[in-house]
Amino acid sequence: MHLTKDLIKEMNRVKRLNLINSITGIKPANLIGSSSVKYGDNLAIFSSVVHLGSDPALLGFISRPSQDVPRHTLRNIYENNVYTINHVNTNQIMRAHYTSAKMDDQDSEFEKCHFTPEYIDGFKAPFVKEAKVKIGLELKESIPIKFNNTVMIVGEIQHIFIPEEAITEQGYLRLDKIDATGISGLNSYYSFNYLNSFPYARKKDLETLNLKLSDEKATSTS
């Protein structure tokens, strides 16, 4: 199947939305916690969290247009300047999914979806107590993307809570050790299996790769 820009535009709206939302593959499933003095705690699932840099430690995520539908997360972040990102575990996917339901201002997704808000001193955004990985961030930049009227929120990491056994000697986070989940499209959830790790890629090591592939090819044809 070959879909051109014109064919994509002519697709049924829902089918196009589902295809384009899932075309990039599995994204991390995260719950973003925020709070408002007037409306209280808010929790919402996002699949758009990305790493932007490690020094300073920056993460970003995309918030969809806010003109037609109230975006409580965005409103709270602008009000408080802080928020949390919390990994979703496999036994939490149904509860996490329903945080995307449209709720009234005074409703707390923590309460409605059976999660527990957890605060630490001096930080005005709620973490998810049940999450194995929790990150507290301070808003640094809000970048409008005019072409589709979305906003990239950039935050600097202030706190990380993480099980020590999930960090390798090199500092990597083993997602399989923390029961992490991913999202494809708007409503399909996946678990992760560790496959392998490779050294930093250098051009001079390509000969090793070629020898390895030659051995595998010879084995498969023998």
C-alpha cells in the first residue's frame, strides 16, 4: 500500500487520525500530574514525552489545541510552573487510559481513576504514588507550533524517584525492570522486552558489523 498526501487527506477522518497517531510506533505511556489552587489536582495520560537534553536535563511534551477543548494540564502548568511525569505500569493501563476522559474542572482524575496523589515538600505538583518512576519538572519554555496549533512544553527535571535496581552500571534505565508500558495510537498499550545493548556506534567498527552479518547469513543458508 502506498498512501500519498492527497490519499491521506481523503481518508475517513477517524481512520486517518488512528493511522497517523500510530504510524511512528510505540511511544512511552506517562501520566502528567498538575495542580491548580482553584480546581485542585489533575492527572492526564500523554504519549508525546520526549528527551530534549541531559545538561540541563530537559524533557518536552506536546499539548494539543486548547481553543475548543479545555486543557486542564496546560492551564495548571502555566499557573504553577511545575508538573510531574509518572511512568504507567502494566497493571495500571486501564485506569491510566480513562484519565483522558473529558471531566469537569472540579473533577480530580486521581480520585475518578483510583490513583493516589503524593506531594513532597516545596514542590506544588502531585506525583502518582503508585508509579515506579516519577519525575518532577519546572516549566522552562512553551513553544507554539503554529502549523497545527499545538504547544511544546519544555521542562527542566528537578526530582527523579526511581528504583535503584532498575538502573544499570552505565546509568541506563531498564524499562523491563520497572514494568513500563507504551502506547500506539490513542488507545493501544504495549509492554516492553529487553533485546540487547550495543556500544557507541563508530564508523571504524563497521567492519565488525559486516563480519557479524556475514556469519549470520552463512548460518541461515547452511
